[in-house]
Amino acid sequence: MASVDLLIVAVAILLPLLWWFRESLPFIGGKPRQSVAGASGAKAGGAGAGGFDDDDDPRDFVGKMEKLGKRAAVFYGTQTGTAEEYAIRLAKEAKSRFGISSLVCDPEEYDFNKLDQIPSDKAVIFVLATYGEGDPTDNAQPLFEFILEENVEFSQGGNTLENLNYVIFGLGNRTYEHFNETARQLDRRLAALGAHRIGERGEGDDDKALEEDYLSWKDGMWEEFSKRLEVEEGGAGDVADFVVTEVAETVAPEKVFHGELSARALVASANKSTTPAGSYDAKNPYPAPVGTSRELFAVSGERNCVHIEFDISGTGISYMHGDHVGVWPSNPDAEVERALAVLGLSEKRHTPIAVESLDPALAKVPFPTPATYESVFRHYLDISSLASRQTIAFLARYAPNEQAKETLTTWGTDREAYHEYVDGPKLKIAEVLQSAARDSLTPPFTNATVWPIPFDRIIGTLPRLQPRYYSISSSSKLNPSSVHVTAVVLKYESGPSKDHADQPRWVYGLSTNFILNVKLASDANGANKGALTNGHAHTGGLAGNEASIRLDGLPSYKISGPRDFHLHDNIYRVPIHIRRSTFRLPTSPKVPIIMIGPGTGVAPFRGFVQERVALARKAKEKGGEEALKDWAPIYLFYGCRREDEDYLYAEEWPEYAKELGGKFQMITAFSRGPNRKPDGSKIYVQDLIWDKRDELAPLILEKRAYIYICGDAKNMARAVEDRLSRMLGEAKGGTAEIQGAKELKLLKERNRFMTDVWS
């Protein structure tokens, strides 16, 4: 492209943006203002925020603590946002218990060489999730790279941290081999450097009761914290984090957020345009048009599995096999209406509010403002997850009457009562408030008891609605302009519910049911109009304004998005972004591959196989059919219930096998099919692996095969690892416990054994 053409394109992009932000650009006559997408009215970063000047090193958290008068810094290592949520909770509790103000920090944004300058009357708190094979999360990698250096040197020339008081809480899952390894590793390292831990190391188990683990740990830790830092409890009380102001009369309608996830998205939806190509990421997700979507399970079945394709053509978005796609769902209609009703905001749903943080270093405004009350509940705050015991206990003070206060206090402080009345029936926070007030949980909510909870406390208490991540089930080499997702729709029965005559009730997963709504709405607009999908009929019109797609027996969502911007030309759009992964194939096709992925665990392996198919096509173009003769075998072990019910992509695998010239083998187990073991028990993927042990062991031990597992961590992954250990142990002439475990450990260390599992 000529330089004149490039200049024209640049001017065409810049002029609309300059016009839009004209009021905030001093060099064209505007007045400085806070970012539309940030904390409206926040004072973080400038001299007005307690004296931290622009000339100071922005990566020096110790200097920032000193200038802003903070006695604690809370660092979070997070992949999905949960660790950040707990970090904020700890910082807020330090303030409410002791009046101590904290910095809440992303470790990626700071340097740690000044840890040796932390005064002994201050503390550093680490809240760290463990990711993958016992690894730090992406944003915690710089911290670990520095602190684990063998000859680490701090700012004053020493290599000890005898000055440092620290707290550590880890988030993990016991179904994984390396439970809370990140927190344990940092704890060991800090102790070795002479630092002093406050209280016990906290370890939360996401597979069981992360919240209960946190609650049982924190009180003892705070007791030790009080002694170590010589602070007294009880002085601060209930302290506001935010100021909320209704701004209907002062803000132009086109500058009000209705659920847009970034300032760029607001510009696009307000003007019915698109954002520039190449500008999409986790902070500015792309509203991807839905291309093909189809049901993968048998239509007569009771379950749903959706295959959905997101069009990324012309966006600059790229992905690789093994990557994840983040899907940004909204909350279902019923929960939005419920939350508005119990807070007395139904009539003010379209009123815009501005939110200002009173302490930006502690609590950032969690969503872009100004935004409407409805958009806050529909798009920004997580009102669809299980209500936490700590949140329930906190909100009891705002009860509309003594009976409701007593009920909420009991549920918030009594673990058994919480389990019976909240955790068992899986009540969401607005449902808890209804239940405590003895209101009906069934729509409509016109007579709901109103709880006088200040809205700033709602913002400070409820977590941000986070994206849900899915293994991409396609290869960019075969599908460069689309991202494929394979999602089983989550629906299960809860424990007995006191609000439902002591009967179980259906619980619906937020994101997968959002995807199902999109799929069915797309069917209604396209070739499958009026079709029944696993017993769920599409009965409504297009989702716009107050209307929504109504699906019998399913939660409904306003899937047309903010300002109906996610519905163009009869095509729905879903905000997405790509998250990189290290779950990759070996570069050479001469290396054997062993993939184990029952159920939707097969999703990334569809992408893996497509990747090899694309490579095979290129090879055969150059060398003909003989081009694959030196390729190593490719195994895929797959399991499901029945061949005629939930065999995912059954029609595709034979075609891939043909293209791969017999190098690809699909070995299947149908747990509810006619075949059984000699003792009559069901056959699973681990049994198939054991049956093939004479083929697989030499490939692993002699041919450097790569092994991949994707799917259920709790049962399947453990069972597969046990069989692999036994197989390798026997092949080495020893036992599973010694030789087998040793070989498996070597495979993991050499990145030849990789997992992408969940519980």
C-alpha cells in the first residue's frame, strides 16, 4: 500500500476517535477527565491520590505504599479472576477490621527487587492460584522468575528478606496432582530467604469448598496479623469503597454504557459501527458473528451439546490449536429482574449511574461507567453464582425487618444452616434475600420485599462477571476465519430446597445455557426455523429491548446485547477473546501422538487432528501419497455413553483418517453400550489404553511420543495416569509406584505429558 493510502486510512480512523474524546483531550481544547472505561471520578495515580507523582517509578510498589500511606500490599495471581476477588476481600477486611489501607496489585505491573525495603510494621499478602501443571498464572510469572533466581539480589545488595512479613493464600484443586503448588513454592522460597509468614498458609480447594476453606483460615490469620503488626481490631467498622451518583440529567445518552465491555465497544455500539481490526483482546472482546451452530447430541436425548462457530474474518484475531476462547455471557433475564426487584430498582432500570472509588488503590470501579442499573446486573456483576456465606453475613445488617436479619445472620454464621438453606439448593444472592424475607422465588417479582442496601455496597460485595473459557475445537490452518467451541450444556438437580417444598430444583450453568440460547435463536432466524432441539421449543421473537428469546424450561437471556448491537442482519454476535495456551503438538509429524479425551475433552483434539490434516495436505501436494510414509502414528482414545447418543463428531473422524493415510487411529469406549469387560463392568478410556499397552509403551519409551489428556480431572485423568504408570512400570521391568511414576515424572518435566483438565 502506498504511503499516501496509509495516511488516508490513519486519518479516517483517528478523526472519529478525536471527535469522540474531544472533551478529554487538552491539546484540542478539552478538559482532562477520568477514562470512560475506568473508575469514573477515580483519583488513582496522580499527586491528588496521596502524593504519588507522575515522576515516580510506576513499578515501585514499596514507594507507592510509603507515599500513599498503605500498610499492606495484596498481590494476586489469577487466570480467571477468582484470586483477584479474594485479594480484594482480604484488603477490604483489613480495612474494616483494623482501619488499614492496602494496595491491591497485579504482580505483572510491579518489580520485586525492593521487597527488602518493606518495613517490619507492614505486610505483603499473596493470593495465588495454581494453573496447569503446578505453574504460576500468567500474570504471576514475572514474580516467580525473579524470586526463584538461584542468586537473587534485592535492591540493597543482599539476598535475604528478614524484614518481610507476609501472608499467603493459595487457590487450587485437589483433583490435580500439583495441588496449590504455586502458593507452596512461594512460601518455601520466602521462608528460605528469611521472611516471616503471618499465620498458617491458607489452601483453598476449588473442588470441594473454596469459600469454606477461606473462611476457616482467615480468622486465625487475622489474629496473628493483629499481633505481628500491633494493630487493634474494631476501629473501622463498615466503610464505603465507592460513591454512586445518578447522572441521568448530566450525561449524553450515547456516552452511557448499556453492557459494552470497553470504551471502544461503546463507540461502536452507539454509532452502530465496528471497532478497528487488530484491537481485540481480553480488555476489548470482539462481538463475533455466529456462523454455524448445531446440536451434537441425539435430538431425542435429555442433554445438549452445542457446536458453535464464531466468525473472526477481517479482525486481526489469530489463534493456534490448543488455545482457549473466552466467551462473555450475560446474566439471565430472571436473575436481572429479581435483583432489580429486591433492591427496589425496577422502575429505575434505565437510570445511569456514575461510580467513584474512594480508595482506587484498594478498590477499583469494577465496570465502565456511567452505566444503567440494569446493565450493571445484566452484564457487569455476577448475580448468577452461589451466594457466599461471607456476603450473606455482611448483608444481614441491611435487612428490612428483624426476622429477615435473624435469618440472614444464621445462614451467614452457621455452616450447617448455610449448607441446608443456601448451598444445597444453590441459591443465588437475590434468591437468598427473597428467601430470608419469606418471599416467593417464582417470577414475577412485583411484590418482592425491598432491601435497603446502598448500591455502593452491592458493587463492593458482588464479584465482576467473568468470561468462561473453552478449549478451541478447531485448527486455524483449516479454519483461519472461525473459532469453534464444543460445549455440553450444564443442567443438574440441586439438593432439597425449602423454598420449593423440600424438593430439588433445576440449576442451569450460566455460560453454556447462554450459548444454547444463542444457538436456538440463530436456528429460529435461519434454516432451522421453528425446530425443536432436545425438547426445548423456540417460542419468542427476536431479542431486543425488553423482549427476549423465550425457551420452554430454560433460562432466557437478552442475547441481542447492549443497544441490540449483537444482532445485525439477522445474525447474532457474542463477545469473545483468545487466551494463549502451551497445550501444543510437537512440530514434527514424525513424533507419535497419544491423545485421551472422552466427552467434550475431545474438543482440542479435533483441533489437533485438523492441524495434522492441514499439514498432510501440504505434504501430499509436494510429495504425493508417499509423503506420509514416515509419519508417526496418531492415537485418539475417546469415550462417551452411547454411539448413537453422544458420540461427538462421529461423521468427521473417518474422513480425517482417510486424509491422514491410515496414520490416525480412533479407539472408542461406549460406557452404556453393549460391550463390557469379562466381569460385566463398563469400559472406559483407561481400559482401552491398557489394552493397547504393547503398542503404546515402546512409542513412549523409545520413540519419544507425546501424551495429552483433556477432560475430567477428578476421575478420568487420575485413572488414565494410574494406567500409564502401570504400563510404563511393567515395560521397564518394575512397578507402577516406582519405575512407572519415575517415567511419568520425566515425561512431565520434558513437556511430553500435558493436560488440559477441569473438575
